[in-house]
Amino acid sequence: VDSALSENFLELSTSDEFLESTTADQLAKLLQTNSLVSPSELQVYEAVVRWLMYDQQTRMPHAADVLSHVRFALLDQNTLHGLLQTDLGLEETCRHLILEAMAYHSFSPEIKRGMDWPRSKPRSSSEKKVSLAFTSSKAWAFTAGGWEVKTFAAPPLVR
């Protein structure tokens, strides 16, 4: 189950069921995994923000814990600077995490290579390649579970 959640995290994170019933502990555990599939850590951050905003009154007390598992150091300096300008960037703990990532970017590549810092470690799945095969109305994606058919509407032919 954890593998399926990790592989489909972005898609699941937009579902009503995920937003309604995922607990802070469940989300934190999922964010801790190195196999979480996401094209970028910014999308992971955005998924966490969606979850927090879905029920702000109940979830904001958990923001620091959940956001501590977002790997802000994987975001570029411009993105980090932009995040400081958001409402969450004004929250002390979130601001600290963003500033910590900005400080990480100020280190030389040699120092970064010598650091063992979990929040700067790329998620292993972000380096995996996805195999796709297409026909006129279907796409197949090769996942850990094998080939899966993805159906889509073919665009109309232009004459």
C-alpha cells in the first residue's frame, strides 16, 4: 500500500478522499519516504499546502511537523524566495525551513557533497525514467506494477 501511495502521490493528493481523511501522521510518514514520486519538490510542497488549507483550523497546528518533511533544499533560490512571500512563509517555522534551504544553497558544491542532510537528499524516484507507449486513444505507462493503460480522448483531426 505504501508503495502505491508513493507512486501515485500527486494524483492522490488532489482527491477529496485524501484531503478529507489523511491525518497529519499519515502525511508526515508518506513525506518521509525516499520513493515518493514527484517531478519536483515544489509539487510536494503544493500538495502539503492543499492538505493544510483544506481544514486550516484543525491542521495548521501540524504545519511545522508536516512541512519539516518537505525537502526545501531541492528547490531553487528563486522559488525559495517566492515562498518567503507567501502566507506560510510568514509563519515562523515554515520561514525557518525556507531560510535553512537558502543557507544550504550558499554552500560550495564540495561542502554540500560532504553533508548528510536528509532535507537535501533527492527522492530516489525523481531519477527514475518512465516508459510510455501510445496509440491513437490510449497510453501505457510502465510502473512498478507493470504496464498500466491510461485512456485519453484523442484530439480532433485538423483539416
